[in-house]
Amino acid sequence: MGIEVIFLILAVLVIAFGVGVVVLNRRREGVQAPPRTAAHTVAQPRLVDDGSAADQRANEPAVMDELPAGTMRERLAKARSIFASAISGVLSRSAITDESFDELEEALLRADIGVSIADELLGGLRARVKDKEITEPEALLNALDADMKSRLAGTDRSLNFEALDHGAPNVWMFVGVNGVGKTTTIGKLAKQQVDAGRTVLLAAGDTFRAAAAEQLTTWADRSDIEIVRGADGADPSSVIFDGVERAASKNIGLVLADTAGRLHTKSNLMEELAKVRRVAERGAGKVTETLLVIDATTGQNGLTQAREFGEVTDVTGVVLTKLDGSAKGGIVFAIETELGIPVKLAGIGETIGDLVDFDPDEFVSALFER
């Protein structure tokens, strides 16, 4: 065999091998999974109670009940952060010192528990330390935890629903200043009550802000319940009265009545609110709850609101909203201790499930979690 033939055979073999490698690589590439693309996250619209920019979003239905609900313990990170440094400082010492009490006092005041209540809590603990009843830093924290829980214990926090004559509807009124979340609270509570088996009607008594009625209508649609609205600027008393009468005629057991947000310092607006409260009971229904909605981030100003609204509308309970975003949840102690008004509901997020029954033990335990 000539040398030329040998070289020709070797060249053919090299070319064939190269073609085989290319084909094999292409086949391997063909079975690889396609590159993963980034997932698109759709932001859920947030229903808020006041504000011109928010008004444009208020009419959009929100699928908030599909999101996981949280717990008070999980959602009180801001409030817990205030106590974290104090707890760390107390536990860092081998004994209980004046600095231990100073750190706890600062934490209580920053949480807006109030000077008088903080003095009472720490005064009792100082006496127990002096009497050698409490000797260890851990025991001091446990004692403060227990004392705070005992101050909030024994309070009826249930929402009052009465069996009225002739099936007359219960009326739950919602009052408060602008922007605290009344309308959103009503919408969430309506859904919860419907899910619990009650028949519900919404009365859009906030006739001064068009977006409020639209927003409430969105909630009514989502819960498949009826809503009674009036013209813009109409007398809110007449709207709520009409809502109660409509509910009575249709054997609807519960009316949730929205009212316009108003500053507690405006006497004419507060007088109007008192009228709304009176008119709501002139027909077939009975007001069994008047719930004051307070933004937890307002702190001690919430105490003033509770006092003023309580004098005008006979407030039966408080809904503390935005508790998850506040470090000032200690206002609970001032409201309950000084005014005797129970905190019944707490807003700890944006989902339906994040409007929860206020649990004082869970609330205090969340602050002292360590």
C-alpha cells in the first residue's frame, strides 16, 4: 500500500472522528433543560383608608385572603426590638442592678406604655428585689412578663352580638380619625363574619370621601354581600339608618357601619358622630358595638383619641391597626388601664387573616421573646 493511500485513510478517520464529536455535543445540548427564567411577582394591591393617591387603588379588588396569615408573635418585630436590648442588658449581668431597672424603664417608655404604668410595674419589682423575692436577672424578666400579662387579663374581648327581638339586626359602628384603616378593617371583618356563617350588610356612612364608598363596595363584592350607599355628601345618619332598615327587611343579622374619619378635636364633627350613633338605633336595629379604630403608630395620641371618641359615642372596644409596623404597641396598657376600654381586634398585616382577636398573653410574650 502506497504512502499516499495511508495518509488518505488517516485523513478520513480524523474527519469522521471530528464529525462524531460535533454530533454528540449537539445531541447533549438538545437534552439540556432550557435556562430558568426569573419568576414574575405580582404585587398585591393594598387597600388603605385615606389619601388621594391611595384612592386610585382603593377600587381594585385584592386577593389578600389567599396570602398566608401571620401571628402576633411573628409580626411584632419592631415592638420586640425595643425590648431586645434591654433584655440583653439585664441578662448580661450576674446580678440585678440599678442599670437593669433603667434599661427596662427606657424600653417600657419607648414602647409607649406610659410613665405612670411603667412606674407601677417597676416599683413593684423593685420592692420584690429588695425583699429578696427576686434575685436573678432571668427571674426579673419573667416577673415583668407576668405582671404585664396580669394587667391585661380578665377582660371580655369578644365582639358583642345579641339575639334581638323579631330578628332585628345588630349594628357595629366603626369610628376614628382619618387614615387609621376603618374601611379596610370593616371589609376584613365582614369577610370573617360571613365565613363564620352570619348574614352581613355594609352601610357606607363615610359620604364625604367618594373612594371610601367605592372601596367598601369592593369589599362587599368580594364577600358577596349587600351594601347601602348614599350620594356624595349625603347625611351619614340617613345612610346608616337606611342600611339598618334594609337589613331588617331582609332578615340580615349584622350591619357594619362605616363613618367618616374626623379629628377628635373638632367639636362639630364629633357632635355629628353622636347624632349618627343615635339615629342608628331609631329604627329596627340596635348598636351592640362601637369600635374605635386606632393606628398603633400614633402612640400616646391614641389615648387622647380613645378618651374623646369614648365620651361621644360610648366606645365598646378598640381595633388597633398597623401593630406589625409599630414599636408603640404599649398604648394597649394605657387604653385599658386608664379608660377601661378593651382592645378587641388587632391588625398585624394586610391579609384577611391578619385582622385577629387581640390576645394579651401572646402580645406580651412576643415582646419578651428571647
